Amino acid sequence: MQLQVLNSPFNQEQAELLNRILPTLTESQKVWLSGFLAAAQFSSVTGEGNGQVAELSSANTAPTISKDVTILFGSQTGNAQGLAKKAAKKLEADGFQVTVLAMSDFKPNNLKKVENLLIVASTHGEGTPPDNALSFHEFLHGKRAPKLDHLRFSILALGDSSYEFFCQTGKDFDKRLEELGGLRLYPRFDCDLDYDEPAAEWLAGVLSNLKEGDGGSKVPLQEQVTQIVESTYSRSNPFRAEVLENINLNGRGSNKETHHLELSLEGSGLTFEPGDSLGIYPENDHALVTLLLEEMNWDPEQLVTVNKKGESLPLKDALISHFEITTLTKPLIEKAARLSANQNLQELLSPGNEEKLKTYIDGRDLLDLSRDFTPWIGSAQEFVDILRKMPSRLYSISSSLAANPDEVHLTIGAVRYEAHGRERKGVCSIQAAERLQPGDTVPVYIQHNDNFKLPMNPDAPIIMVGPGTGTAPFRSFMQEREEIGAEGKSWFFFGDQHFVTDFLYQTEWQKWLQNGVLTKMDVAFSRDMAEKVYVQHRMLEHSKELYEWLEEGAHLYICGDEKNMAHDVHNTLIEIIEKEGSLSREKAVEYLAEMQQQKRYQRDVY
């Protein structure tokens, strides 16, 4: 809760000034100010000031601020983890002692010893914390959470504004730390998919306030932002990778279209490990962009500014490569309403219509919006200014760099569906399926993910569960283990619709079974039988052996759809542990949670 000057002896103008400046002050500034005013009062009473009060030094009145900083991250795909590590490097370069940990590796009771805490947390699914933040989130919101009057903190929240509970995990942490008595070192930043610039601004602000408290020198904000932008190929500076191969893995007659994409990384210096992902910046469907231009009666060649640097592009090119036009969000519609003279749009945003707005947003895009709420009074530039920057799409890498030097392979399922009377297409998946040819290039970067990694010990057994395109990282696991000569047992559960048309990488899996790289494989083809059978059913059929593998120290991995498959597999695992271990439901849940703590249970879900 921020202090407000109310019912005070100040006039309105003075009160407004105080209310503007108070929330921006650091704790050391408040301490200095209170000391200054007290000294001024003493001077006026005794007559001993001689005008020297104004020269009181903050160094004499401010308490010593610790140079120890703890950074905790909650990350599913690696974005939050990468930002936490980047922040640590910047802070260490400025003389701070930094500890960086996943929330799952941090002992919550040590929170009482922390003075400066930075949290970088993504929001997973429908507003829930990522896997490695669950236990810390639960502790902080439980009865055992300590009072934190000594704590200074700041939160960097990552999310996607197309979801209802945008940045909810970061908001939860921010609210709870304040409730426990903590003081904000710097205001929380809520970042959308394009998080590079706001994350850099947040870190610059945090660093500035830490330095102020420490009495160190201040670095101009823009200079700090510039300092933490990476100079090598990265998310903010992608490498244009050449397409080497593009093959449809599904057989004729399949209901699915899954493309195996091989890209060249030659000359990039980019490296990755099994379990990492590749980010691609895609292009919008040219036909969709043309329809939008015609609907809005915009000139395709009109130059528009596309970023803060002032760079300009023809409108059509900007809409193809720079901006997201296939997803509607509440913030976007609120901004668009200011550019529309349509009363129905204003009504849609009125209080009490939240569910109606949510229903409208689902499955619609910018073309729908432009058609449904004419007339529009905004210019093309004004529309471009409210659009989100084109977000990258992350895909689990399906190859080993050791087995395929200078290459990266992906397994991408084409997304097509009908909604609101129109055919819809996945932006990146359909670019891969319909438009990418060998010789073309796409902008890419590596997304490292330490939360989905092979065991350090190559002799440790592994169990992999990955239906459909969830097979991708496990192909990379097998290539890597074959390359290094790993001796550990391996077991793969794979599922899809039909054996004949949908057994992705069938010959490779059979080869690994024959040469012993893969120990066991169980498959479930749901549409080949009268009763649908999925991977979790195969797991139940082998529950005794699966539990024995877990007891032997096996690492278990899940890749695929979170809402359905991963949820069902998780519950099946609890059921197996409960049954085969003769444990209560509560103890079975604890068993799986302990595996997660030991990094023996890892998920790559979306």
C-alpha cells in the first residue's frame, strides 16, 4: 500500500507534489529526508543551524545497505532463468555479491536472512506458477511464511497478455511479499511476450536504486539498458538460418501434417544441448495481410515507423514481418476502441461485459476486429502503434548438436482449424508447412532450458513420455546418448492417432531399439482401436516395472500438451506410485514432488 498525503496542512498543489514523489523514493532517500527535516526542526528551535542543515550528507544518515543480492527465478521454458542470469552478471559487474537460484533450489527458511531479493517469474498455463516455483509459491502463501520487515524486493513478471491471468505469478509474489512486510526496491514490471526492453529497463532501475542505497555512482538509465543488450546472436539479435530440408513426416491419408525441418547454424557460433528449444520469428500469411489492407483501405506502400529507433517500412512489409495480427488481447481492443467510432465496441468494453469480451476475443484476429467494428477513424500508423511486436515461437529441438554439427532439427505440427466462419492457420507452423523451402532463411535463436536436461550420469535410466510432436526432445536425447555411448536404460512411451500414418520417426526408433540405445518402447495409437488408448494407459499396463525403474533412480520426462496429456500423465504417475509403492495418495504426491526437487521429474509442456 502506497502512502498518500490526506487531510494534511498542505495546500492542494503541495499535496499533489508529495503524492507524486513519495512512491518514487528509495528507503535510503526516505531516511535521509526524515533526518534532514528533524535536523531542520532542531535548528529552528535552537537557532544553531547557520544555514548548514542543507549540507547534511546522505552518507552520514543513511543506514549501510547490504551488497548481497539474491535472485530467484521461476521458469518453465528458460526465459525467466536467462533473464535472472543476465541480471546477475550485470550486478556482479557493479560490485554486488549475487546468488542466483531456481525457486525449487532455495531453502525458504533462508528468506529471513535475505535483505535484497529480486524475483524473475513467468506465469504458466492459466495463471499458475511454473513447476520449479510451485513449492516456493506455496510456502510464501502458507502459514509458515515469516515476517519480512527487513526485506527489499522487486519483481520482474513474464507473461502473455492474450491470457486472462496475465503475469499472475509475478503479481502474486509482489502482493504477498508486501503483505509480509517487505518494501519495494523498485516497482514490479509486467512483461508481455516482447520482454527484452522492459526487462532491461527494470534491471536498470533496480541497479540504480541498489547503488543509491549503497552510496555508489549512478549510471544513466539509457546507458544501463544499452549495456545489458547482448551483442552475439540471441533473442534480440537472431541468426538467419538456412533451410536444408523440409519433410512431411505423416503418411498419405493422415489427419495431421507434421514437418521435419532441418536448419543450418553454420557460421552462427550458436550451440545447444538436448532439451533446449529454438525460437523462430515467423512471418504472417501474406494473403491474410492483403485482406486486412483491403478491409481498412490502407496503402500497402505507405511508410510506417516500426520501432522506437524510428525505422520505417512499407505498411505491408511491416504487417508481414514485424507485428502480431492473428491474436486479440484485451489491452489491444481497449487501445483500438480509441480509434473506432463504433458504439458496439465501446459497449463491449463497458463494465459487466467481461465474459462477452472474453468470448469475442477467443479465436478471432485483427481482420475480424476490423470487419466487426467499422467505421475506423485512426490512421495506419496509429494502428501499427498499438500492435504487439511479432513474438517468437519456441520449438523443442529434435536433434543433437554432437550428432549433427552446425545443424538444428525441429518437429512442427501444422495448425489449421475453423472458427467464426473462417479457416485459421498457425502463424509459424503454416509458414513451415506451406511456404518454407530449402534455401530460404528464417531468423532464429537458441532458448536454453536447464529445466529439461538429460541426467549428468549417462548410466542413469530414463523414462520418456511424448505423444505426437512431443517426441521431438526425445529424438535429441537418443541421438546424444548414442553419440556419447551412454549405458543407462531408456524407455519411451509414444502415442498418436494411427500406426500406419502417424508413427513419427518410426525407422529411427526401431533402429535405436535394435542397437540397444533404446531399451523399451510402448506405443498407443488412439484411432486404431474401438476404444481410445493413450500413453497413460500404456503406463498403467506396465505400472509395476515403471515403479521399479523409479525406485532404481530413473529420471522421468514429459513433453507435450499441458492441459490434457501432461495433466493426465501426472495423475497416472501418482496412481502408479500409490498402488505399487503401497502409499497413501498424499505420500504418492510427496514422492513425485521429491523427484521434481531432485530434478528426476522434468516437463516440457505447452
